[in-house]
Amino acid sequence: MVSMKYCARCGVPVTRKIPAGDNRERWCCEGCNTVHYQNPLIVVGCVPKRDDKVLLCRRAIEPRRGYWTVPAGFMELGETMAEGAARETQEEACAEVRIGYPFASVDIVDAGQVHVFFTADLLGDFAAGEESLEVALFREDEIPWHDIAFRSGEFALKKYYEDRGKNNGLHVHSVRRHRE
Amino acid sequence: MVSMKYCARCGVPVTRKIPAGDNRERWCCEGCNTVHYQNPLIVVGCVPKRDDKVLLCRRAIEPRRGYWTVPAGFMELGETMAEGAARETQEEACAEVRIGYPFASVDIVDAGQVHVFFTADLLGDFAAGEESLEVALFREDEIPWHDIAFRSGEFALKKYYEDRGKNNGLHVHSVRRHRE
């Protein structure tokens, strides 16, 4: 829950209370009767594959600067989850991908996030985007398991290799206290 | 994109602009430098099954009052997607379920929503919750296909029956202009 002081619609101070017909506390405006809901956010990513290698990015920004991650980021309005995963790969790794299917989902409960990961084929070149220090291809035995930025990405990579290219459904995992 | 007039943190009027280092317009506060991001929301639901029947709810509220739906609603902070689907079923159908696996996901692009559906086993009794006019079990040949409230739920039910209890991965669909 992010703290809120003023109503974004009318500028009046908000109060924390349970609205009529609801069963949990929300930020409520008694000026214009707006209820300001706060809900989990979606992070979308993918594992870009070429031959027997996958593309990882070393983060240039906090949290977890210097650690490796699959390309991933917050889904934006106006796009599908798959489009978001492709866009993030373009931004972080300057790489075009053909998105496959979603194979892993991690509920990061305390952060209010759900991370969804897709398979993908890497098409063409790649390079470090603004949020990456470097971008590189790794064979399975080269994956820097001890330097992976987030537990969600680690879970995704683990399941990715367990699946061996077969769609075994969406692997679901949850994290109650997250690393960053 | 929901219109925003005032900064929820400091109460100053916000402006629509591209923040430094970003590539799209956001609501920005020049008083306290907060960027107010707006991102898609997650709706979670399930198809509660008992023997050869599934549980549907007839909506008592808008949008699509009077139409049938699988139990579903906005995911809340502090829960996993599966927990959210179970909670919504409790609220709308007064029913306890054992959640299975996610089998369908629909990007409702213009509404800024992602709807995720799980398989589930119905445990015990059920009854109409506050948001339902009635709740009932349907055999496959009894499903009111012409009176299903939302295209996402219709897609989920269709895939549910195509799968016949087998986990064929997460079926992904997107809707660009939605019914409600």
C-alpha cells in the first residue's frame, strides 16, 4: 500500500477507511467520493533464445545494479503482456524477439507485483540498452546463477531449463519477502 | 489512462509530460517531482468444477448486470493470483474452492486489464453473494453461451472445455475493444 495524502481528482485530503459495500480499507475522498484503489502491478519479461544460448542483461540501475536478469519490466497501458515483454527486450537489450508462450508466473506478494515470463526467439543483433551495463548470450552451463538479480527471474530460468522447450503449462511460484 | 488533476502526495496540480529518462507521457508533479505511473490491472477468476458441472454467477451489478460470469474480480494487494481467484469465488458465490492451475489469460488492452483464469474444484455449498443475483451449476450443454457477461470469461470457458482437464499451457488471447 502506497501512502496517499490528497485526492488526485479534486485535491482534498483523503482518509483511510472502508467504503460502503467494500470489505477493506482504501484511500477515500470525502470531497468528491472517489475511492482510490491500489492493486498489484504486472511485470513482463522473456527468455530470448538463440541456438543453445539465452540472452541476459546486467543491470545498470538499482535495485540490484550489476546483477544479471532476463529482460523484464512493468507492463504499460495499451499493450498486451507479450507486447510488453518484447518492448522491454528492445529497451534493455536493443534486441528484437518473437515472443512464444508464457511459461512462468511469480507473485511477489509483499511488493504487490506479478511477474510473467514468456519464451522467445532472439532475432538479429543485440546491445546494452540504457538500463543495462552489458548484454550477453549464455549457454546453460554458463548462467551466472549466483548473480541473478531477482528471485522471480531465477525461478523462470530454472523452469525454462526444466521444460526443455516443451510447454508444460504456466509454472506458478510466490515470494513473500523479496530480495530487493 | 485515467485523468489525474492533483498530486496524491503533495496536492499540487499535475502536468502530463515525458519524465527525464522515460519515453512516454506520465502524470508528473513539479512540486515534489513524483511521477504517477498508471499501469494495467489484474483480474483473477476461476472455473469451479464439481463432477461434470461448473459454477457460474449471474451478475447483480453493472457492467453486464443479469449476465452470467465465472467468479472473477480485481486482484488485491497482499494476495497471490490464486488466492485472489479463491477470494472472489467466496465473495461472489459464497463457495470454497481448491485452486488448480492457470489455463487462460486475456489482455483487455483498451481497458488496461489482464484477466487470468484458473481451474478449480468446488468444495461444499454455494449461494449468491452480494454481487450475484443467482449462482448455479451448469453441464457443458447447459452453458448460457449467449448470456455470458464478458468476452474474457467466454474465451476461458471455451478453452476450459477444449482442454478437457489437461494442462495445455496458458491459452493467451487479447481483446482490443471490449464489450462493457
